Amino acid sequence: MNRKVKVKDVKVTRRGRTSTSRISTQHQVTVPVDILRAIGLEAGDTVKFEIKDGAIAMAAEKNPDHPLGQLIGAGFGVYDDFDLAKERESMWPR
């Protein structure tokens, strides 16, 4: 029986072009997928560009506009001396 769907060989990774890209006429740059995967970026993420020692540095930017963004880390250290067993005993004595 003949197959109607041709099976293609899966390419591993392209050699020689994993970390380079060209600037388009509209000043756009495509970030290679290997680099995106290495730093955990996905489509729609916001990135921040900085100049450090004459080089361009790109980093993932946290979304400051998100309403819960201001609460991240707000409760740090609040429950350091919290004793759950003591709280349970005071609420439901035996």
C-alpha cells in the first residue's frame, strides 16, 4: 500500500546561523529561536534593550502594567516565625 503523505526528515539545527540576524529595512530584527528558548522568551513577551560597555543587551521585562504586578514580593518575610501547629492547636483544642 502506498503512502499518500510523504514523511520528511526532521532537521536538527541549522549550522552557522544560530546566533545571527539581519536588520530589516523597517529596523526589525528576528531573534533566533535557539536564543529565545535558552532564555525562556515566547511570542508576545516584552523585552528591554540596554547599551552596556558598547554592546546591546536584551532582557525579558516584567509587565509593570499588570494589576497584580505590584503585589509580587509584598508579603516577603511576613510568615517567617509562623507556627502552623500552634495556630491549629489554638483554633481547635483537643
